Amino acid sequence: MIVQRVVLNSRPGKNGNPVAENFRVEEVSLPDHINEGQVQVRTLYLSVDPYMRCKMNEDSGSDYLAPWQLSQVVDGGGIGIIEESKHTNFTKGDFVTSFYWPWQTKVILDGNSLEKVDPQLVNGHLSYFLGAIGMPGLTSLIGIQEKGHITPGSNQTMVVSGAAGACGSLAGQIGHLMGCSRVVGICGTQEKCLLLTSELGFDAAINYKKDNVAEQLRKLCPAGVDVYFDNVGGDISNTVISQMNKNSHIILCGQISQYNKDVPYPPPLPPAVEAIQKERNIARERFLVLNYKDKFESGLLQLSQWFKEGKLKIKETMTNGLENMGAAFQSMMTGALTGLAQWIEHRPVDSGVPDSIPLVQVSADRYNDPIRRCGEAVTSRLDEPTPFFRALQTSEPRRPREDEWEVGDRGAFGPGAEPCAANQVARRPLVPNLAPAGPDSAWRRESGCVRGGRPNFLSRARAASGRSRKTLCVDGIRDRLTHGRLQGT
């Protein structure tokens, strides 16, 4: 089988700017068989993030992230669907993710390096697991929780730099949700400023390429700045810090303006700004989200809840072509994109993939580094897959009342309908979410929702919808239908 992949074509140098030509697309052969413990996956989404700039150097600055090798496939966060499995934990049709996903249309991976994802957490928008309901979302939420010191009702003002990026756009919304009375974003175009204020709930936005940032901050933050979510560093951050209040806090998320320079992390402040920081007792500490793995599950559930309630808005921009990976990376590093994220979709002609299901997509325009920073000593590792995406934990739902059944001809409803004896009519619940969760539930056994002794969410969806075993409908996956009988369902 011939597949496409992206390899590192050249290095930009420690102080150079990455360009699209640093990457190239080539075709390679994929083995016809897989070994025990392996899975073959089709790539659905690939993430482009600023920390990858460090991997383009011969020395990434840390033993945590290995540098990319010339003429070898590059990797990063990714999501795909299993097409063939010889691993006991996975079956065909499972959605899986990895932090070390090769930039390749199809790939054979060790099953132990993968983690299942539950589409219900994101209403079927799988790309969100690489963004708002993934590392960028966790970085924003946990960063604010741990380093922001926000007190509801205390009239605190938050400023977010790189505010139109993956973390910045979320941080501003989360700041409001956690109690900030005013949130001001800083970004690079008028279109992004309008997006922040008209759709994402920011109170005001500053275009640093057009406006005088210092003057605008004095106007828009008359009581000073209490919390600064820093994604960019450099002159913008120096200006914000100069207007921060006493005992205020900096959430040091990223320093993208410094990533093309061979400097330590976090970069030292200019003497005058450092004097202000010390005089006003402004907290500025490194923040590494992997040091808070114990908060990942609760954080993802909170982000998922806010998203489903409409309190957390998520934006994405689409561009076609795996061959545009290099251009996407370059645009992400320069902030040249309009919108929050760029997704690159590639679909070969006659691929057999329904139009509603992408083959490859790539996220970009991440104005922060949610995992690590160039030159930062990292104490956490991802040697084992982290269980980011567990299904929502729910209690055993009640059995439907007698008035909550739909009655029809015998056998009309298929799986999910209550079994009926001879000369009886079939019936099923009118309220699908009453499908029980417990593996030992009598109602679950009746509904045929147990496979291998454990509940399967696809089976529950099939049972609740009353679809036949030949057609599987999963609510929330962008209203898509996946035709054919998937293994295990």
C-alpha cells in the first residue's frame, strides 16, 4: 500500500525562521500485514504546535522531546481511526490518539502508544481533542486555576496575549467563566479583534500591529492588570507587565516571539521591567501542564461541559492538502492566519471515504506551547499514554416509566426495544438517555448493550436510537452516518 508522509527536509537553524521548504511530502510503502500488538490506523487529524520549532533543531534543548531527523517522518499530536487491529484493547472503528503521531496518511503503530477517545465528550468534533478539549484547553484551564489566583467578585482584569490562538482564545473565555470581571485580548489583525469581541466574549481587543499597546492598555484597563496570560513574550509582554498591579500574577504559557532565538526559557526580562516585577511582587513562574496530570480528567470533563452548554466557543479554519503542512507551520509561527486554527484536509480521489469524514487534517495557529518550551528542563514524560479522554462517568440511569415507552409493531424497533413475547407488540424508550450504564443491569442485558462483559458507547447509541445492526447512528458526530457493520458492534 502506498501512503503519503511529511518528512523534515532541512533545518532552519537555532536563530532562523522556519519556512515551508523545511518540509517535504513523499510516498512510501506500508507493509501488507501487522504484527501482534500493532494496529493500522488512518490519520484523521494532526496538530501543528509551536513547541515543534524546538524539534527542528539538531538539539531540541531537552531530553523530553527528541529532535526530528532529516529525511525522516515528523510527528506530533494526532487522532485517527483503527482499520485493523492485533491488539487486545482496540477493535476496528475505534478512535485513538497519540502525542507521537507520524504525519502520514496511514500508519502502523504499537497499540500501547495509543489512547482511545470518546466522541461523546466533543459531540463528535474529534479535532477538538487536539484543541479545546485537549492539551491547549487543559493548559488554559489548569494554568488559570493554578497560577491565575482569580477570586470571583473581586473585579479582576485579565489580559491575554496571542488571544486569537488556541490557548489564548480559550483562556479569555475561561477567565470570564472563573470570575474575571474584564478580559482584554491582544492579537495581530482587526479581523481577530472583531472575532474576540463579537463571538468569544472578550470585553475589548488590541491590535498590536496598529495600536499603541501601552496607551490602549491604560484606556481599556483603567484599574490596572491583575492576571496576565502570556503566550508571546517580548515587547508586548514587557508593556503589559509595566501596567500590572501589585501582587498580580503572570501565567507563563508560551513565548512564541522568542522561539526562533537561542535564548533560555523563560527569557529574562529587561532590567527596567524586571525591577517593576520585583517591586510590585508580580508572580512569574514556569508552567508545565504535564506536572498536573492528576487534574486532566476533571479538567477535560469541565471543558466538555462548558462546550456542550455553549459557554466555550471553538473556532477552526480549513485549508486543503497534506502538501500544505509546511506552509501551515510557517503561518502558525508568524501569526499570519485569520481565525483560531487552521486545519488542512487531504482526501485522495476515489478514496472511498464519505465527504463528511476527513482523511487528514492539521491544526495550526497555536500561539503557545502547551507541552514545553525551548531549553526548559522538563521533569514529566509521556512514556506511557495518558488517559486524557475517558468517557463521562455517570450513575446508573433509572428504568423508563410506563408512560415513557413508544409502542409499535412486533420487532419494528430492532436492538434497543424491549423483548416481546408472542402476540405482543414491541416498545422502546421515548427518552434515549435512559439507557442504563451498569454492566450488570437487567435492562442493559435486554437491550444487547454488553460486549465482552463491558458496555460499549456505540452499542448504547445503537440501542437508544433503535437502528438496525446494519446501520449505526451516533448522535453528535456532526450528524454523520457511518454505513456498514463495524467490528465489535
